Amino acid sequence: MFVFDRAAELGIDLMLAGHTHGGQLALESVHRGFNLSRLLYRYTGGWYENRGTKLYVNRDIGTTGIPIRLEARPEITVLELTPQD
């Protein structure tokens, strides 16, 4: 079971995670969401929702191994959290 799935079971509102380098090598022009990270991880970059629990996975700005990124744009994420009334 993935940690995010367990967080959803527990009713946690928000989970912030990173980083997968967005797959470092992605071919999203061929198929949306296709990247190397998906070989190991279900949640590779961006927003996900499960049972009302939200997850954001940051792609980061670095590389692993070969210093190249193909169609896996680096990112620095800024989130503004506001209280819910």
C-alpha cells in the first residue's frame, strides 16, 4: 500500500511529497503522464486526490545519474495554504 492511500484511509486532508525528478525522462508528448518514475511510483508529479485527501508531488530541480531532463521540466513549488472556515 502506498503512503498516500493510507493517508486517505485516515482522512488526512493534505499530503506534500517530493521528489521524483518528474521521471527525469518523460515522453508526455507521446502519452500524458508517461515517465520513468512510473516504473516505481504511482504518484510521480502534480496533484492527486483520493477520498478527499489531496497529494502534491514536486518534480524538484535536480537529476539522478545522467544529468539530463527530457520533457520533465524542473520545478520549484510555492503553495499558499489558507485556513478553511
